[in-house]
Amino acid sequence: MNFSDVLKALNQASAFELYRMRAAIDRVLDEPRWLLAIQSRLQIGQSVEYFHANANSLRRGQVLELRRKQAVILDKDDGKRWLISYAAINMDGADVQIREQPKQGLGRNEVVVGEMVGFLDRNQQQRSGRVVRLNDKTVTLLCGQQQWRVDYAYLHRVVDSDVIEHGLLEIKGTPLQAK
């Protein structure tokens, strides 16, 4: 399924139409055939990948408990327990990247919590930071010891800034001096 095309169509829908669609999707996902299809493939202690909507990323976890409509998952990265829908578990290894084609910058669905991104600040100084939170219209970045809220349209991808800060960048075994 091409999520870019789906997102383009959704952006043309009214709020009421989106709400009706969400209600229909929720009803379909709550059907026993979908729940049982996933639940039957899971076991306590099994390692799984699941989609974390707030972080917009695939996460690794371990199944702790199987409930009627949800599973209790221990997140392997943060050590927290999450109650998640069976539909959020990526049983078939599907690609979760949603590649939007925004006019400029990065789209909301192209940014992941923990990722390094860059932007030009008000003084036209290049800054880079790690994404700590995804907001509706902005992203919260940690740049050094300072937090910034930046509109997605102003973001761009960066090469690992830690490598650049140390003055040496290696590409395919060839060291290059960073300027």
C-alpha cells in the first residue's frame, strides 16, 4: 500500500469524513478474525516488533501477557511495559516508513524520535539536534543542552553530527576533514 497516496487523499478529506473513517477502521480492527489471526501467532516471551505511534517508529519488545484485545509488551529499548493493540504488532516485517513528498523540509511521518536532524535558526546559523518529541506542527529537538521547537518544514537530514564535531568524517574508508 502506498501511504503517500493515502495521506494525499486524507489531506483532502474533511474532519468529519476522517472521523467516520477512523470509526470504521477501529470497528474492522476489533473484529475477532483480525485479533485471533495475530494472537494465534504470539507466545509469552516471544520477541516482536511493534509500531509506536507517538514515536512514529518500529520498536522491539517481548510479549509478557496476551489479553483479549491487547498484549502487554516489555519495550527492549526503554524497559517500560506497554499495553498495545494486536494490530500494532508487525508480524510480517512490513516496512513502516511513510515517505511523504513535502514541498520543503521533512514531513511529520518522516521524522522519528531519537533521530538527528538539522535546521537554520533565526540568525541563519546551522544547528542540529536529536528529536525528543513529535508535536502536531513542530518537532522538539535537543541541541546540546538547549531545547528547540522547529516547524517540520525547516528540518533537513544530517550526517551523524558527533562525527563532524570531532573534525573527521570517513566515507567508505576514506577519511575526509570536516570544514
